[in-house]
Amino acid sequence: QVQLVESGGGLVQTGGSLRLSCVGSRSILTDMDWHRQAPGKELELVATITSGGSTSYADSVKGRFTISRDNARNTVYLQMNSLKPEDTAVYYCHRVLGDYWGKGALVTVSS
């Protein structure tokens, strides 16, 4: 079993920034994703970092969000800048290998 714990969510104004962290109970040196689910909407893949360090982003966050990892700390980050009200969602950390999910962190962006 792998446990993933997200932190760093909260309330921020439009244009603000937040950094989400996801700490794994075991190695996160594998493909890791951040997903989000807005109220009444389907789960959306936001960003991916591969075991080799390559990254990819949804078009809706490209240029504003950055995914990164600290292998020594078993932690994956999602730096979110220039936040918009439409970024309001619960953000989930996901380890592709084994399909493990965190419980989520709520991000609310006020207009």
C-alpha cells in the first residue's frame, strides 16, 4: 500500500498563488499526476511528471502551473500561479503505478 497526503490548499484571490504538496509513504520516483474535480464536473488531469522528469499539462493550466518532485522527500509539488475562479476544485495527487490516490486538497479562488 502507498499512502499519499496532499496539503497546501486554501482560499486565495484571483491572480494569487498556492503550492500544493503530496507526500508519499513510499517512493514517488514513478509517473505522478495531479488531477482536479470542480463542483458538478468530471475529474480532470491537470499535470503529469514522469519517472524521467518529463512534464505535461492540461491546456487550461499551461504556463500557470508547474509540477515538480523532490525524490529525497518523496514529495510531488504543484505550483499554481495566476489563479482564476475556474481553478476552484479539489486537487488529487495520483501515483500511476498501482493507481494510488490521495484524499484531496480543496483550492478555492475568489473573484
